Amino acid sequence: DAGITQSPRYKITETGRQVTLMCHQTWSHSYMFWYRQDLGHGLRLIYYSAAADITDKGEVPDGYVVSRSKTENFPLTLESATRSQTSVYFCASRSPGGRFVYGYTFGSGTRLTVV
Amino acid sequence: AQSVTQLDSHVSVSEGTPVLLRCNYSSSYSPSLFWYVQHPNKGLQLLLKYTSAATLVKGINGFEAEFKKSETSFHLTKPSAHMSDAAEYFCVVSVESGGSNYKLTFGKGTLLTVNP
């Protein structure tokens, strides 16, 4: 099926552990994004990528690492998880095209709990 | 820099009555504006998008929004609320200056409750 797939859907991890959230898209869109959603904050951008091997920080990048060796995959790694990183994480991609054509598609989210 | 302010964190309406969710934005450039809806424990679904083609934008499920540049507003409306409209709604701005800034900035969300 075409779209964005995030895995896992739910994850519980311990403080200090490394955890990787996966994001896979089937369209080969150039731009991909990672957001976190917290009560009272809406969605905040963690990292984004303009193409394979090109990534840049968003609003809240501290404690996270991304990579993009292939266009279709954009994993997000928490190097040493903290309780403050308990959140719902959404991956998104942007379809190509000009102002009247483009759109964003979001994955179903990963609910991460750090205990 | 761009920003979005959703003026109400919670709106409660009765089924069959009009819905108004308010959004103001700030942007140095001509923005694209979106409304997304999120049902409980679900992902984000696009309701509608403004890209300067027309100031009144019609979306899915009977929702529409009007872009008012003079008021820097993009309020979401629906003539008659349905129980299935109960969800959280996000106003989002994107400014693509120079063709390289494709980041979305989200408002903090408005929770819509629909009472029977």
C-alpha cells in the first residue's frame, strides 16, 4: 500500500536506552519530517530532510539523531532516552510540486513512553 | 519567522449548531495555510488548504475557511456540527520563501466537543 508507515506503533523503553523509530514512505518524496506531539504544544518539528544525506534541525532537536541513507527511509534515534521524550512522534513527507499542488502526508504516529 | 495562534483551546457546541474555530497567523511572506483534524488516537487528516487561489476554501466534511489578510486570520467554520466532528483541530502555516523552506508550523490545537 502506498503511504507512510511508522514502526513501532507503541514503544516503552527505559531511561538511558537507545531507541530508534522507523519511518518509510513509498513515493520517493524528497522532503521528510519528524514531529513530536505533546499536550498543550501541538506538533513541533524535530528534524527534517530535503533529500538523501541532507538533514537539518528543527525546533526541538536536542537528544535526537536522524539519518537518511535512502530516500524512502528516515529513522529517528533517541541516543539516551529521557522521560521528557515521552511523546507521540509523527513522520511526514511532502509531495513535489508548486504552491497549488503540493501536500503533506503524515504517518499514524508512534507513541513512545520512557520509564 | 512564522507563527500560528489558535485562540481557543477548547470549543463546545451542540449537535446541529454552527462551529467556529479561530486561527491567527504571523508570517513575513505570503503563507500557505492548512487545517488538520486529529481524531482520538489517530493520525492527522487534512481538512483544507489555502494557497492564494481563492480566499474562501472549501474542505472535506462540510468545513470551510476564509483567509483574511487584513486580519491575518484563517478561521474554520461548519454550518452544522455532527457528533463525528468531535476531535482536535490544528491550524498550520507554511512559508516557502525561496522554494527551500518547507517546514510546517502548528498551532497548539483546539479540542472540539459536540454535545448531543
